[in-house]
Amino acid sequence: MAIKRMKFLLLVFVTIVLLPPAAIADRLLNLNLVVQMKGRGGFEIPPDDIAQLLPQGAGGCFVTDLADPDTSWIIGKGYDCLLGAPVFVGGEGGFTIETAYVMDIRNMGAIVTVNNVTVQPALDAPPEETGITHIVGDFPAGPTIYSGSRRFKNSEGSVRVSGGNDLRELDLTSPETSFITFDYLFVVSFHK
């Protein structure tokens, strides 16, 4: 009886451990992928395998965890790489900026998307309550996938970006000593 119970528990354990990659594979087969970039990211020079995927002119990036939004399991790293200077719009503190995002998914490869994101101050609650100072988003009208590696090499499609961040530790004059706290969702729509 104890051996049967042990075999059952081993089967349950193995099934639970193998679920995250299966869930991601199912999403890819449906030609959509949703990932979350969440956490406090510092400024880093990306490793060579990521740097070679980025557009010309990309320097350092803010790097944090990439997670499955359904399970919160960490599935890789997310990179936020600024490609230009912010363009301030109006007098309310909002701006647009061209950004390369890298979703580096463990054991699958990386997706690089280039988006013109809009960044606006969050007005609904103070950052001390929400941890968010700015709302970020881009709903692209056309393809945004710039490059990819491994499973995502030669991928085509668009990536919608939405979420918020905390820019209280960001100093654009000294990014290497800055941090950004992210809570972004990326909706990747692959085109056949």
C-alpha cells in the first residue's frame, strides 16, 4: 500500500513540475502568447546573445523577471531597452519613447519587439498605495516583432504592451545607477 501511495505522489509531483512548459507550448500553438514583465530592474548591458538581436543604437537595458501571468512562475528575463530620448507631449508629464523589449523565455528563445510606447502619470491613486507612478501602453497598428532566436527565429507579428511602472528611482542622466519597477503584460500575436 505504501509503495502505491509513493508511486502516486511521484506521478503527481512529476506532472506538476512539467506543467509550465506545456502551458507555454499550448499558447504558442494557438499563435498567441501572454507574458508578464514584473519586478524591480536595474540597468545592464545585455549579454551578447541578446545584444545581437537588438536594433542598432540600443545600449543598456533595464532587466527584470519574465513570468507566466496565470501561475506567476518565472519563465525567463525581460529587457526594456530605450532606443531614443523621450518626446514629451503636452504639459502633463506624459511622453512617448521608442523602446525595444526582449522576452527571453527559458529553453525556448527570445522575442524582440520595437514599440513606440506612451507613458502617462498614474492619476487614480498615489504610488505609495499602488507601487505605480506611470501607466504604459502601445496598441500597434502593424507588425512590431523585430527579431527572435531559437523557437522564435523568423517570427512575424505584433506585440501589445500594457501596464504600469514606478519611475521614482529613474535618473535619465545616470541610467546605470537607476532602477525601474515593472508590471507589464505583453500580448504577442504571431502571424502565420
